[in-house]
Amino acid sequence: MKKKLFVVFSLVVLASLLVFTACNKPLGGTNKIRFMYWGDVTEIEIINQAIAEFEKATGVKVSAERAPSGPPYMEKVLTQFAGGSAPDVLFVEANNFKKFAEKGVLEDLTPYLANETAFKKGDFYPEIIDRFTVDNKLYVLPRDIAPICVVYYNKDLFKAAGVTPPTDNWTWTEFLSKAKKLVKKDAQGRVVQFGFVDDWPIWESWVLSNGGSLVDNIKNPTKCTLDKKAAYDAIQFRADMIHKYKVMPSPSQMTAMGGMGSGDMFVSGKAGMFYSGIWKTPSFRQIKDFKWDVVMFPKGPTGVRAFSTGGSGYAITNKSKNKEAAWKLVTYLAGEKGQTQLAQTGLAQPAMKKIAESPAFLDGQDPKNKKIVLAGVKYVKFMPLVSDWEEINVSMIAPKFDKIWSGKATAKEICQEIVPEINDSYFSE
């Protein structure tokens, strides 16, 4: 009898162990995956929270490794690939995506998405899906899209200057007229309040809204086109705002302000308008001294509406040994919950349309006209899908354009000088 009870007890224990093992069996046969990303404090908090929930739900451990954004991120990730220690999941941005795709290190997510039940491709803005698609293969599940179409304006300064607030239908002409009226000078004739500043020299949107282009084909470029009249006239317009119309500070004036950034100028009331993306919202919501709102970037002289954009998402590396778990993490971070959490910070526009249109993003707080970024998606133009575009911009375009912004050369001169160099260096066969 005792022997029989022992056998029964042993079978029960064995069955319990099997059930426990099955319940905690890690996806894909391993219990740990690595995730590489960058982000600010808010994003880190969201990601850490999502990862903790993911680990609890799946039994999979995630080693989340944060790296500096920009070139350092690319360098670190590609070094790990070369050393045979690639992460399982990557955070990818619309402008560094091409280099990853060219090196063939990303997994095609098309079949994963086709079998996904929580959401489908049509739930995302088609513009960001298209950006991350090459040869009908989707390599990144989008998390956000970032139309750079937001002109923040100080309502109090507009009222004090007797200037009618801008509307989303305004043009370059109306924009310049308002910017001029917002300029204030002291007794010595020095400008103490500017009409307009941008987050950095965002010349691309002026080119695009003037009907110009950066290259002949964004997805398959064969040459740079900044030497065309529509392009260099638009770049000159931004320079004229500094030197001819004096509604923007020159580089030397910015230096004289002791390193104050353009965003700081807007916050301190030294600029009536500020151009950037919606990501400035969290910091600008701390403004207590004046009322503000946002308006769509103005239409060009011929009625063209277009502006540059960013966007990001998550990818699986094709070296991952646990792609099933990696996909689960990707969908956890870029799924409805992850995008909702991000939307609630005001930091980014969700890539899922229904979340972007929901109260999670359109929360009724400042800016009241936040919905412009939803309408703005259909006018976005991504940077050329060239793995070296950042290098082209940093090493060739930006240094030469500094001469335009400082008034030492015209846009036509510089554009006609650098375009042949760019085409010879990067686009010639």
C-alpha cells in the first residue's frame, strides 16, 4: 500500500513539475533576449515599465541596453553585429533605417504582421509603413511618426503687437508679415524680440513647400537636386529672414546670447514664433508666463504644403536566436498599450491612427490645436533613403550652408557648388 501511495505521489509531483515547466517555458526555447535603444528620461521610464510587464507576462527576461542616439548608436550596434553579439531587438529611426536594411541585418516582419491578431498593417499610418518597407518587405514595426509641421506661437506677444493670430491656411507671405510685426528693438536699435526661430536650421521644409526637392527620388535617389531654382530660392528665403528681413537671429547673435537655444528664446518671450515638432509639448507645458498654441507650417508661394518628418519603431535582428520572443517584445512596445503610454506623455505622435486620434494623444491640454499633426501626416516628406544621407548632411551640406546663414554667400552659389560634389561622391556609379 505504501509503495502504491509513493508511486501515486511521485506521479503527482512529476505532473506538477511538468505543468510548472510548461507554464514557464520561455518563448523559442531561451529565457533571455537583448534589446538596444535610445531615448530621453520619459521614454526610458515607459520602456522600463513595458519591459517589466512583458517579463511578468511571458517569463522571458529582457536585457535592455540604452546607448546614445545618433552616430554613436549606429556605431555601437554595428560593432556588435561585426563581433557576433547582435541584440535581438533594435530601436530604429526613419533616417538610420536604410543603413541597417542595406547591411541585411534586419528580419522581414511581413509574415509576423500577417499572423498578428492584435492589430494589422492598416492600423498604422501608411506613410510610416512605406518608409520602413523595401522590396515589399517590412523591416520595422512603427511606433511613432513625427511631422515637423508645428509652428508654436506666443499668443500674448501677438496680442501686444496687434497681430492677428495665424491660421492653418496661412502662406509664406502672411507668415513673414506677422514675423516682421513681432520684432522689437531697444533704444540702441538692437533686436530684443525676434519674430521667428527654428529648433535647428530646418531648411528642408522651406525647400519642400516651395515645390523643390533634395533628391530626384526619395526611395531610390540617383542625384541631389538642391541646385534647382525652387530649392535654392527657398533656402535663400530662410537666409533672408536673418539678413534682409531681420526677423530671425543670425548665428553671431545667437552666440552673443550666451548659448541660449532657440527653444529657450521662445520660452523666455524673446521670440514670437518657434518651429519644430510636437515633441516640444511636454517642456512647453511648463510655461507659466504666457499663453501659447500651435499652427501648421505655412504653405509655399504656389500653395504647396509639404514638410520633413521623422518617425521610429522596433525591428528584430536576423541573428536573433529567439525571434518569437523578439516579436512579442516588439508588439508589446509598439502595440496599442505601448503607443498609448507614449501618447499620454505628449512627446510623440503614435504611428497607429486610432491612438493618435484618441484622447490619449488629443488630451485637451495645450496646445489646443494639436490636431494639426494628424492632418499633417499626408504632407510629410522623409529624408532621402540613402544610408549616407546623414554623413552627406553633416560633412558636406551643413558646413557650406553655414556660409549662407552667416550671409557670406548666397544659397544659389553654395547649392551649385556642392551638388556636383555630392553627386560625384555619393551618386555616381
